[in-house]
Amino acid sequence: MAISYTDFTFRKSPNKHVPIWVMVRKEVSDHIRSWQFIILFMIIALTFFASMYVAISNLNSAVSNTKDPDHLLIYLKLLTITDGSLPPFHVFISFLGPLLGISLGFNAVNSEQQNGTLIRVMAQPIYRDNLLLSKFISITILVGTMFLTLSLLMIGSGLLITGVPIELEEVVRILSYTILCVFYVEFWFSLSIIFSIRFKQAATAAIASIGLWLFFTIFYNIIINMISKVMIPKSGIFSSGQHSWIKTMFHMAPNQLYTDATTTLLMPKVRSLGPMSMEQMAGAIPNSLPIRDSLLIVWPQVSGLVSATIVCFALAYYFFMKKEIKC
């Protein structure tokens, strides 16, 4: 059963930030008790344990492969190796992350307006933007705690099974991956909360959010491929400008940004996200990249995903501030 805002007390305090934390506590309590969050959390946990089981079963063969420059990075292997029966965990998150963000945001505002709680909240001595900020902060706390817990479980399981201490570089890469997952879910949450503000019905907001997710997942690459075929000259050779434009268009999809960033962070052997010339490959040492170089490679993808999240939340903030709230 959802907790109403009247169950918490807005007390006068010299600290003006107290009301927003009251609402954050209420939002966290609502999400923890909601079936949609519990079901999606169970699905993500099951996929995590299934991927871990497959990774641990194939860990010996991955570590013994001396041709792989990353074969000694055991804890990164737990997130990336597979035998083909199940995809790695980061591939699962590229599919389940948007569903988690959409499920938490598609009815964040319109359901409260339909239930009549929104007008009661706005009657309290609080700022209007505190409501939207509390929803974003609560999602950050929930999703961050969930992914951090799964990461710690993975590290602890690997330590118990292998007895090999984790290296500092692996810790930094796993924490960077965890933060990236949080931003990936928050992007879809911010996008879905825009539809929750614009549409009165939660079902309409859910359909619009899922439709946009399907567009980026399935149809976006098809459209870009069709455009690239039209742009290909008769000789079949791209100019440098055409190749750069098509590559930029491919990397504008949020799921592609997430995939490129996670692949580089969890696989240090990845040296480039695009084709490399013969001059670049000549004399290259087949070795793992340090974390600093990997972060430099994925910085455009990470900054693009973070910027898209900020833009979507800013739009939601703008629409909510101009929204007419009435019974």
C-alpha cells in the first residue's frame, strides 16, 4: 500500500532543505513497496546470478587463455565472459535498464494527480520543484544501491571462489560501470517522467515511453542504415565526412552510448570504438589499456549520456513548473 504525504510531517525548521528529504523518504518507501519495482528487481537479480553462474563455470578457460591480454583481470571477466548460452550481465542491463527506468517514471506524476494527492502536496509549505527533485533523488538512491549491492556481491563471490584479491584498477572500472548504469536508468526515468507530466493517463505515458525505447532499440539503426545506403556513392567508398556523419548518427542512440562505454570499461583490451587505420595498428602492443586511457576513450559516450539525462530532466522540470495543478 502506497504511503501518502500526510503520513510524514512537514515541520518548520531553520534548515530549508528538510521538506525535500521528507518527500525523498516517502518516494523511496513507495518504490520499495511497489510490485513493479519488486518484480523488476527480482528479474535483474535473477539475470545477475545466472550470468555469474555462467561466468564462474567458464572462468578457468578464460584465465588460461594467455593470448587474451585481459586474462588475469578475473573480476572483469565475471561481468563479460559467456559460453553463448546466456549473454553477459552488462548486455542484460542494456535491455532491462530502460524497462526499470520507464516503470519507475511513467506514472510518477499523473497517478498522483489522478488520485488527488498532488494538489494536497502542493498545498503544503514547500516549493513545487521539490516534488520533482525528490523523485529524481529517490530513484538515484534506489538504483545506485541496487547496482552497488550487485557489484559487491560479484566481488565477494569472486573472492570466496578464487581467493584472488581484486586489483585497484578493477575496482575503479567496476565502480565506473556501476555509475554508468545508474545514469543509463536515470535517462529513461527522466524521459518517461516527461510523458507522465504531459499525459493525464498513465497507460498513455507508458506506451509513449516504451514506443520511444523500441524506436531507439530496433528502428533507429534500420533508419540510419537506410540513410547510409542512399549516401553511398556508386564506387561504394565513403568519404571521411560521410563516414564521420554516419558514425555520429549511430552513436546518438542512448543504448549505443551505453554499450560502447561498458564495453570499453569492462574490456581493457578495447583500444578504439571505431575502425583503426593501418598506421594506428602498426607497432601497437597487444596489451590492456590503463584505466585512464579507457576513460579518455569513453568520455564522449559518458558525457553524451549524462548530458541527455540532464536535458530530459530539465524538460521535465520546465513542463512541471508550467503545469496547471487542479483537482
